[in-house]
Amino acid sequence: MTELPKSTDRKLGLVIDLDTCVGCHACVISCKGWNTENYGAPLSDQEPYGADPSGTFLNRVHSYEVQPESGAAQLIHFPKSCLHCEDAPCVTVCPTGASYKRVEDGIVLVNESDCIGCGLCAWACPYGAREMDQAAKVMKKCTLCVDRIYNENLPEEDRVPACVRTCPAGARHFGDFADPESNVSRLSAERGGMALMPEQGTLPVNRYLPPRPKDRIGEEIDVLAPLLAPVAEEPTGFLAWLDRTLEKL
Amino acid sequence: MHPAPSVIAFTTLSSLGFGLLFWLGLGFPPVTGWVAFTFFVLAYLLAVGGLLASTFHLGHPERALKAFIQWRSSWLSREAWTSLAALLVMAAFGAGLVFAATALVPLGWLGAVLSIGTVLTTSMIYTQLRTVPRWHQLLTPVLFLSFALAGGSLLAGMVHLAPWLLAAAGIVQLAHWYLGDSALARSGTDLATATGLGAPGRIRAFEPPHTGPNYLTRELVFVIGRKHARKLRVIALVLLSVLPILLLLLPFHHVLAALAVLSHLAGAACSRWLFFAEAEHVVGLYYGKR
Amino acid sequence: MPPKQPQLDTSPRVSDEIRRTTCYMCACRCGINVHLKSGKVAYIEGNRDHPVNKGVLCAKGSAGIMQVNAPSRLRAPLKRVGPRGSGAFEEISWDEALEIATGWLKPLRESAPEKLAFFTGRDQSQSFTSFWAQEFGTPNYAAHGGFCSVNMATAGIYTMGGAFWEFGQPDWDHTKLFLLFGVAEDHDSNPIKMGIGKIKARGARVIGVNPVRTGYNAVADEWVGITPGTDGLFILSLIHVLMKAGKIDLDYLARYTNAPVLLNSDRASPDYGLFLRDEAGKPLVIDRVTGQPTAFDTPGVRPSLSATWERYGIAHRPVFHAMAERYLAPEYAPEAVAERCGIPAGRIRAIAAEIARVAFDEAIELDRPWTDFRGERHDKMVGRPVSFHAMRGISAHSNGFQTCRALHVLQILLGAVETPGGFRFKPPYPKPAHAHPKPHCGTQPGHPLNGPHLGFVQGPEDLALKDDGSPARIDKAFTWENPMSAHGLMHMVISNAHAGDPYRIDSLFLYMANMSWNSSMNTSGTMKMLTDTDENGDYVIPRIIYSDAYASEMVAYADLVLPDTTYLERHDCISLLDRPICEADAAADAIRWPVIEPDRDVRGFQSVLCDLGARLGLKGFTKEDGSAKFADYADYIVHHQRRPGIGPLAGWRSTGTGRGDAPEDQIQRYIDNGGFWLRHVPEEAAYFKPWNAGYQDWAVETGFYDAPQPYLFQLYVEPLRRFQRAAEGHGERQPPDHLRAQIREKLDPLPLWYEDGTASDAYPVRALTQRPMAMYHSWGSQNAWLRQLHGRNPLYVPTRLMREHALADGDWVRVSSAHGEITVPVMEMAALNPNTVWTWNAIGKRKGAWALDEGAPEATEGFLLNHLIHELLPEKGDGQRWSNSDPVTGQAAWFDLRVRLEKVAAPVESQPAHPPITSPVGKGPRTLAWKVGK
Ligand SMILES: Nc1nc2c(c(=O)[nH]1)N[C@H]1C(S)=C(S)[C@@H](COP(=O)(O)OP(=O)(O)OC[C@H]3O[C@@H](n4cnc5c(=O)[nH]c(N)nc54)[C@H](O)[C@@H]3O)O[C@H]1N2
Ligand SMILES: Nc1nc2c(c(=O)[nH]1)N[C@H]1C(S)=C(S)[C@@H](COP(=O)(O)OP(=O)(O)OC[C@H]3O[C@@H](n4cnc5c(=O)[nH]c(N)nc54)[C@H](O)[C@@H]3O)O[C@H]1N2
Ligand code: SF4
Ligand code: SF4
Ligand code: SF4
Ligand code: SF4
Ligand code: SF4
Ligand SMILES: [Mo]
């Protein structure tokens, strides 16, 4: 099923709000926790207490500095996991069919028992969304928490990805992009949701909301200047103004 | 990209092996009996050895057979099929030469096509990757094919054709490097498109997500020093092309020919090492590399 | 034809059972659902019903599972067998451990209880530990607040009867402009993130004032990259501009603050600067209706902000006169402060204008009638939707108290405290300083202390001094050096004990504080003090008992180690008597309970204290017959009574309000309810709490205090003036001469600004630390998942200094201060004040600690800035080494640090490198693939 479905019934994915993400890594660890215990092999760690610790994570938070034309440099926290691309190159390169995109909701998954661990899909993904687990030797990637979002053992409101449920700032949103009325479609439309590396032709489903313009208060000073007109030039004038004004209240 | 020894060994050796099989299939050199047997054993050692080496790279080699399933979309799967087919067809062809001293010519031609086809499918595994602009160019299959043909001709003892093919391989290699060096810049992918944040040059990767390394940084974000790469390029070019040509131009001697083969092999391995080591995967952009 | 897909089980079983308790990966105390499979922790997520986190969970909380399985966990009580600091221990039984402790402590109690110093760190059971210390009879007790954020707490309580910290919150639902000063993470970790998310979703704006633009400041719409230590000046300039423009809430000031209270303004009078009071001691204001001085709380009074009064020839004028005189002065004009603050004058004005616009042009009204303490009925609640929050960035400087005061005064001038859209208290606050206890230090061998250790002094008479005027406490809290040290001075304990100043102690008993590493200044010096011996070869600090759950750096310096359980294995109580989990709209408290059983010989420390208390025969811990009063901490939680009907937990008491008898199954009730209890504040009592009759009645009902106690916000803090008067020579208790000038200058009853620390050409760069959101102090590094996020800490250097020193990422610098030097790797950062460097706090580790490999990057590349900070300032030519603390509160001035950078060749590892300590628990495994289910 390395071939991609022509279209999927739903297009489930995430909206990540770069204006709100504070870079706390909560989504990173809750993803690690859920996916270590659930779908497939645990996400392992090598030298966890050693000199060179590393491990498998399905979601990582980068950070970038942007220097605008004028004004102070800005810092943007940038969480990144699988974008569940419509034209997912990671799927088509897979020789075994272990990688596939689900017809019903578009989730891109790895069927671990078919994975030979060739690593090619990780090479094919432009976003670095796939990591080979060094203990299980199979390819790991964000499952969009497929074992949560339909899970009847969870209360309805908890049927969202672990990272979305945990995000303290509310910077992550989950929904169906095929439905123009869904929360994610509307947020993306309102705030100019961006696709990453559009030129790669992967047609990612996930969208990123750009940071809002920053550091603009100084520019508005003229409009606001009358607000600061002095009530009196001298302290005595100020004291007189006090009770005069109080009386009027 | 991380230059994994198993993958370098695989592509270098199997390229030589299938190159040799290609020429054998076309009837060069026209050998039969024990001599043919020796040539075929050499070719199979290289080709199969290479294929085996490639399985070291797999997380689950015991499941390798599953790789045959997705031939409709996956070049890796197609490579599995073409290599298997090439090895089977050439085995039949070789058996004719060795045991019956008969060249089943159409079978040889088919085997030749499949052998070179295997090299092509291997090259397409890399060429198809848009994520590695240096590889994602027409010259990549040409490079692989030219190496296979040149190396094969050298092994096949085609002392007249080989220098030309070696020269061609050298030129293709130079062109591949030349175009490859600007491929990432030309690809249109940069940190700005990767993040959607602002104009290029105004954005800078700050902290990586984890202070330690991870699979991606080890596997895809290998960075090689520029000076180092320059040096290795010269060595690769000299060994794979220049030196073997010179050796072939000298009065023929088996020792010189063997040296030419070894030199080419070393050069090709060096070139392959650089092929990986210099390849910039776009994911490196996210990590602030390149 | 749709391709064939594997069949997936999309409804796998999540767990066998969920147990709901309270997180303790930090002090935020979120509710957690612990999923168990076959009795093992399988997954931890946030509790959606919990008032603190409403389901979300931070990185640390989600990594709790790795804390429980951490190889660094202690296994059994330890007795030191090698020299102190070596880490050589022998595991012993609990009986032996408790006998040793009893043998050491009992004689002290019977002869000189002050020879025990009991200090607790990241503890959440201070009402219990302090009770224990009080019963023991030692005056030497405090928790970590003194080096943490006592400036914030004290300034808040003296000014408005409540502080930021986790005791209040912006009105996240209504605020339109949120200003954040000096916060990287704070105790309210999740609530702040949730709040910022909430206001951003509404399109409201955030202004971040911080030299460093990360985290909250990175998402702020406006970043003010202020010069460290100058916030006070910036805030006073905002006050200058706003007052001058009349953008202040006069009605609010007149009604709810001491702005109209009459001050003795006659410099010649001995009472100069004190309030004019009536016979009942109530401060007087001039009533605009009668023109007469009237008690501030008289029904119908209309206080005047400008009328003056003369009595017996002495001029009295309202506090607001003094404020106008001070803050309208040109020294606070934006142009006068801009350069020092590193903020252009235009920007200061623009920010003031934006504050004014939102506060007054976008004022909001809630249709909620309420009645004030003077009996006046209001049909609306008018709000100024500008809110503020601040933490250690302004607090951890030696001018922090006054800076925090300045910020509160700004909030009050705007009428933005306890009004809709502004800052709101969380019960049991508001509670004015005068309603808090005062410090006690009366010891008597064999007897409890004469009252609680910590409190709020009202003047020199309340200081903790002995009859001879010398400090009664080992940390010299509540002395002339820092009279209002409401949380004690934990950072001075070891150095004072080592110096025998003010006296020698015998036993140092520490709990949950990594005092030989990241929580001490002068870390190398501290390690030396802990191991120093006298002429007889005995340790200068004779005995050290320590309770930790993990093999921290401090463990190595103890003689006796009492191993604690983890937070999932013990009872805890997050009490209204302490630091509860309340929200502005509800009083709430919570518990922890053993959701799993410990798999080793460890015991909950509080239970151990109950046991030890009984062995020592402390009255509060023994029955009449001398047997133990409490079987364990759970027993204490249910049965201890602080006042009749008031105990550690307020939930499910007999009256249903928070008062009354605790039911026997109180803990089970909490467990059944998700680990917490909650009582909502009635709607009409939700704002204006200090003056809202409805709230005051509700607070009494809930048990916070026994009678309503409305009060005025203290723009002018009279107790400060009382210390100034003493320094001017008035009164019986007199400060030593060398402190007079400092007290006169810095204990000003109106906020002022002075330079923090010592500016110096030799050390021109400011150096700071920040908390990483995904790490809790030192204790995150043992966590296999978290340490991958922060395994080392570079020094972040602004682009300007990178250029100036020709540095590139990964180069090394020697950083020196007046006290010491470190050599560390650098990383460039553009979004940073151009004269400031910083690093993540407490990532650097001692080799061998935390069961980490000796080559762990935390030890080889990580580092502490603490080596550069000393608890005493360098000698200034007056022969004195002044304490590196705020002169009002004793707050440790971590952020006063000034340094110099020099590029150096990369050393083998970051410097100083200390020899490894032996791990008492071995090392961790080579791989981890933690899955408890099938
Ligand atoms: N340079 C610099 N230094 C600073 C600061 C700064 O900003 N900059 N901040 C200061 C501040 S505000 C603070 S509060 C201090 C904090 O410093 P500390 O109070 O020392 O905090 P931790 O490092 O968390 O150490 C607490 C100890 O508690 C132990 N512990 C953890 N869980 C348990 C448990 O369940 N039971 C027991 N018994 N022990 C446990 C840990 O193992 C650790 O040894 O650091 C201060 N130091
Ligand atoms: N994740 C996590 N959470 C924690 C802790 C932890 O270790 N990890 N520790 C807990 C403890 S004990 C405490 S006390 C709180 C502290 O929480 P915070 O108050 O957030 O403490 P710090 O991280 O020290 O952050 C101080 C901030 O002030 C800034 N700053 C420094 N000097 C100045 C200044 O002069 N002016 C201004 N405007 N800003 C300045 C620094 O850049 C930094 O951003 O966090 C608690 N919460
Ligand atoms: S949990 Fe939310 S705020 Fe935190 S890093 Fe992830 S997306 Fe950002
Ligand atoms: S983000 Fe990468 S792994 Fe995910 S679907 Fe796209 S290409 Fe595949
Ligand atoms: S690693 Fe596994 S999933 Fe990826 S391409 Fe190879 S077989 Fe397919
Ligand atoms: S959707 Fe699930 S698997 Fe994907 S990043 Fe979020 S938590 Fe991880
Ligand atoms: S903020 Fe995080 S670590 Fe702290 S209590 Fe809440 S979930 Fe636990
Ligand atoms: Mo703290």
C-alpha cells in the first residue's frame, strides 16, 4: 500500500500555532510517554544515563531566531512531527509496504511487523519526521495517536492526540482538514496557516500559524500621545486636580 | 548523509559486479569454460557480495524478502527484482558458457539489460529523493551507469574501450560534483521555506530540539569539512579515472591491469563515500546545518 | 481500487486503573491521572477536573514515570563511612537510622534546642515541618523562600496583602493587556501557559519585560529587553508619566488604599512619617464631605487625596502628597531613565500610553452588585483590564523589594488589583501583613518555641534579637541587616554555621535542598565549609542529617541520609495552611497518596518526622502515655488541628465549609474526588476581595481567619518607616551604626530605585540564569527523557559580545566575577539584551552524582553560574563585607552578578571541575525501552 490513496475520506492533522508555542516541550514528552507505552515497539533510549544519551522521539521542538527588517530579533519555538502529507514520499519509497497512508483519515503509519528497517523513508521525508528506533530497529513516526483518537476506552473528550491534550499553551489543534468548517480549517484560514517546504511537493496536511507581528507599540505613539497630556505642570496643580476630579466622579 | 560503510561497499561492489555482468552478457570478453567460470564467479562475488553488504544496513535483514512487494512504486523494490532477475538470467547464460561453451545470445542480451538495469534502479533510489538535491538530478543515474560500465569494462579486460569509459566516468563525476555543489541552493528549499518564517538570511537556527544527537542528525545531517572534501575529490578522481587510464596506456601487463582495477575500485569507493558524505539532506536546514 | 491496509486495533486498552493524585515534578502541583497496568505506572496525564492544570501537563509532569524508575533513587538509609563529601556510605536499617538521629538530637533539645538548625528546601509541607521545628524548640527553621523570592512575597504582602508568586493571578478571562516582568517559568508553570494561550486566543496583548527573549517573552507581542536591575526605575518612570497625565484611578485610590491617609509631615517631629491615628489606632483620612479627620473605615466617608490637616502645630498631609512630590519629579521622566534602563524614552511613553488606553478607554464593567466594608452598595464591578505578573527577574536583585513594591504601586494606581481584568488574589489571600504572625525566637530547653518562626515584623520591636542585641537565629533573619526577612535566609545557614556567627550549632538537618550544589552561592566554598575540620580534626559543622530521595550532590555531604519515597509513593498534603492550590475563584487543597508502593527500604519523610518527633518526646507528636501520637503522616493530616476545627485539609469537614471536625475517611474522600477539594468563591465576592463584605464573610466561613478583616492597600508602608526612625536614632532598639545609613536609605516607605549590587568597569557584563521549562532545578537530570532535552548548558552570549570577543558557537570563554571564575562553552543569541549573558539554571552536575556516568555532558560541559556568586560582597573599603542580599528582606541577590568574558582555548571540560563523588546507588542501565504493558 505503498501506493498512496487517490484521496482520503478525511484529512486528519494538526494546526500548530507559532504565535503561542512557548517551547515548553510538554508535547515532546507526552508523545514519548504515550507512544512508548502504546502503538508498536517502545520508543527506546540509548545511554540514557551515560555520556552521550539519545533516543527516539516522534515530536521535537526546534527554535529559530528571526531578525526583522527593523526592531529586535525574535525567537520562535517550532514543534515538528509528521505532517501526514497527501503526497507522502516516505510512503512511495517504502519497498515493503510497511509505510502506508490510511484511506479513511489520511494518517501515515508504519506497520512495524513489515518494516525491514532500511531507513529509506526517513531519507525521503524532508521534515525529519521519521526516526529508526535503535532498539527495535523499526521505523518510528508520529501516528497522530491513531490509538487515542478513536479509542473507545477513553472518554470522548480525550480522543485527541496526546500532544494536543497536554499542550499547556493551547498551541496545538487537532481536526479534519477535509471539512472546511472544522476548527483546524477555520483557524488555518483565519490566521494564514502555512505548509512547510511547499516546493517539495509533499502536500503536507499539518499547518503552522505564523507568529503575529511583534514590537509595534512604539509605532503607535502618535495616535496615543493625547492620552498622556499632562493634567498639570506643577505638583500643586496636580494636587488641586485630584479633589476636583474626585468630586466629579 | 552519513556515509555508512555497508552502503558504500554495496553500491561500489555491486556496481562493478553488474557492470562486469553487463559486458559478459554482451559477449565481452568472449570466454567459455573455466575462464568464463572465473569471470562469472568474480562478477557474482561482487554483485551478490554487494547485495549482502546492503542487508547489513537493514534493521531487520531477516525480513528482506518483504522488499520485493512494492515494485509498483518503490525503486528499492524494483532494484530487488531487477537484481534477482539479472542474477538468474546471467546464471543461465553463464551456465551455457561454462558447461556447454555455448553463448545463448538473446539470454545474454537480456541479462545485460537487467544487469545495467539493476545499476539504474539502484541509482534511482537516490535520484528520486527530492530531499537530497545533490542526488536529485539526471546526472546521478548517469554517474552510476558510467561507473558500472567503466569498472565493468576494466574488469572485463577491455583495454581499448576501458580508458574511454574511465575518462567518461571521470567527466561525469566532475559534472556531478559541479552541479551538485549548487543543487541545494537551486532546489528552492531553504530555512525560510522549511519554517515559513521570514526572508532567507534573516532567520537562524537557534537551539536544537535536544542537546544530544539523534537518529536524524547522525544519519542525515552528516557534515564534512570543505577542505577535507576538496582533497578527497582529487584523490577519488585520480584513483578512479586518471591513474587507471595511465596504467592502461602503459604496455599491457597483468600486474598493471590489476593495479588499474584496484585503483579504480579505491577511487570509486572514495567517490561513493563523498556521494554520501557531501549529500545535504534538507532536514539539515532544521538543525541549522548548511 | 483502494489499497489493502493492515487491520489496526484503534481501541487498545489504556490501563487497568487510573489513580488520581498530585504531580510533584515541580511545585506547581498539577492534578495527574496515573494509569497503571499490573500495578505499574504505564502513563501519566493531566487531570481534566483539576483546578490548577485542567488536564494539561508539562514535560516534567509527563516524564514522572522516568523519575520513579530513576537509577539514582536511594535504596535505604545511609550512614557515612568515608570522609564527608566522598560519597562513601553504608546502608543501614531504619531502626538504626532513627536511633542515631534520636541520639544526636535528644541531648540538644534538652540543653540547647537552638543547636539544631532544621531547614527545608523545595518542600510543600512547611506548615508541618515548621510545626515540628517549633515543637522541638529551635528558632532555627526556615524553608527555601529566602533565597527564592522573598522580595516578591514580602513586598506583595506588605503592600497589598498578597503577592504574585502562586498566590495570585491575572484575570485571564478579562484582561486585555498583560505585562510580564522577569519571568521564565515561575511556580505557576501550567497556569501561566494556559493563561497566555487564553489571552492570545482572544487577541489580547502581552508585553514581556526581560533581558532575555525566550519562552513567554518570545511569544510576547512586545519585548522590552531591559538592562537587568533597572525595572524599578522603568516602573517608576511609568508611574511618573501616568500620574502626570492623570491616568490613575482616583476613586479606587481614595476608597481602597492609604493614599488619603494622613502622614505626619513635620520633619522635626519624632513621629515624622507615621500615620495620624485615632484612639483606636485607626489611620485617619480627611472626609471630603465634613472636611474632618475621620477613621478610614467609617461608613460614608469620602476620603480626600489632597486635603491637609494640622494638629498641635504639626502638619499632616495625605500619603498621596508625598507620592506626587516624589514621582512627579523630573528624575523619573522617561528621558532621565532611558539610558540606564536600556529602553528608549519614546518606548517608555508609548508603553505608558498603551497601559493608560487599555486601563481607562477599554475599562470593563461586570453586572455584579456587591457591598463594600463601609457598607456601601455598588451595582457594578468596574475593571481596568491591565494585568501584571512578575517573579524572580525583579525579585532576585538586591533592589528587588523596592522594585516589587514599585510594581504593586503601579498596579494600584491603575486600580488594577482585585478588579475585573486586573490582578486577582487566590484564597487564602488577601491577608494583610498585620494579620500574619510575627516571628518568634523564644527558646527554652526541653520546651517548644514560643510561637511560629517566621512572620511579618511591624517594627524594630518584632526583630528576632537576643537581649544583647545579637541575632537569635543562625541565619540572622529578622535582624537589622535585613529586618523583613519573612522567609529566613537559607543561603546563609551553612556559612554562618561554619563561621560560628552568631553562634555554633551542633546538628544541621536539611530536607530536600541541594545545598552543596545549585542552591548555594559560592558552591566550591560551601563544599569546603561542609568538610572543614577544627583544630581537633572534628568537623566544624559537627553533624549533618539529610533527607533526599535521590543520589544528589548534597547526599555526599551528610553523615546520615534518610531516603524519601518518590511523590507517587507517599502521602502529602497541599494545605490551605501553607501553599495551597487555590484559584482566584475557589479555595482548594489537595493530597498525594501512594498510588504505587515503594519497592525498596524508603519512607516518606513526613512520616519519619512523626516517628522521630515521638522518639524525641515532642509534645505535639506524643500521646499522654508517651507513645507516638501519629502512626504516620496520613494520620497527622487527618487528626492534627491547628486551631479548633481547622486542620491541614479543609475538605469534607463537619460544617462543609472548611471548618469543623475532619471525617475519619477524609483521605479516601480526597482520593475519590480526584485528589483535591474545592470551594467556590461566590460570584459577588469574586473581586474587590479585601473590601468586599461578601468575600470577608466567606473567608471567615471557610476558616482563613476568625473575623472579617478588611484593610487598605499600603502604598506607603509604615513599618518600613519605623525602621528608618530607629536608624535616625528614635526608639529603644537601635541598629548598629554601620547599618544606619543603609536602613535610612533603603527601607524607604515609598518605593525607590537604587543600583543593584556594584557596577564595575572590571566586570561590565550582566550574567543571569533562567529556569528551563522542561527541568526542575537539579533533579531533572536523572530523568532519562528530560536530560536529552537539556544535557548541557551553553553560556548564551549576545551578538554584540560574540563579535567583540571574536567568538563562534562552541568556542569557550573564561567568565570571571569579583569572586571567581568559570570556563564554559558559548552560543550566540540575538534576541538578548546586548550587555547580558545567561545560561539555564542547575543543568551543570557534579561528576558521580545522580547515578550518571562520569562523562555525562552535565558534568563535562554543563556548569553552574553559582561559582561566580558569593553570599558576601567584596570588601568596599569600609571594612565590611556586606551580604549579597536585599537589605530589606535578605533575599539572595542571584541576579546582581557582573562578569567579564575572555576567549580561551577549549579545555578538556568546563571549569572548575571537581573530583567525582562515589555513587551510593551505582549507575544506570545502557538502554531503556520502558513498556510495562504487553
Ligand atoms: N545561579 C542560580 N542559583 C539558584 C537560582 C537561580 O536562579 N540561579 N535559584 C535559586 C532558587 S529560587 C531555588 S528555590 C533554589 C533551588 O535549589 P534546591 O532547593 O536545592 O532545589 P533542587 O535542586 O531541586 O534540590 C532539591 C533536592 O530535593 C531532592 N528531592 C527531589 N524530590 C524529592 C523528594 O520527593 N523527597 C526528598 N526528600 N527530596 C527530594 C532532590 O533530589 C534535590 O537534591 O536554587 C537557587 N539557586
Ligand atoms: N520548569 C521549572 N519550573 C520552575 C522551577 C524550575 O527549576 N524549573 N523552579 C521553581 C522555582 S524554585 C522558582 S523560584 C520559580 C522561579 O521562576 P522565575 O521567576 O521564572 O525564575 P527564573 O527562571 O530564575 O527567571 C527569572 C527571569 O528573570 C529574568 N531576569 C533576570 N534579571 C532580570 C531583571 O533585572 N529584570 C527583568 N525584567 N528580568 C530579569 C531572567 O532573564 C529570567 O527570564 O520557578 C519555579 N518553577
Ligand atoms: S506543548 Fe505546546 S507550547 Fe509546549 S512546546 Fe509543545 S506546542 Fe509548544
Ligand atoms: S512528514 Fe515526512 S513522514 Fe510524514 S507523511 Fe510527510 S513525508 Fe511522510
Ligand atoms: S524503514 Fe521500514 S517503513 Fe521505512 S522504507 Fe524501510 S521498510 Fe519501509
Ligand atoms: S499526534 Fe501523537 S504521535 Fe503524533 S506527535 Fe502528537 S503525540 Fe506524538
Ligand atoms: S507544572 Fe509540570 S511538573 Fe509542575 S506540577 Fe504541573 S505537571 Fe507537574
Ligand atoms: Mo525558588
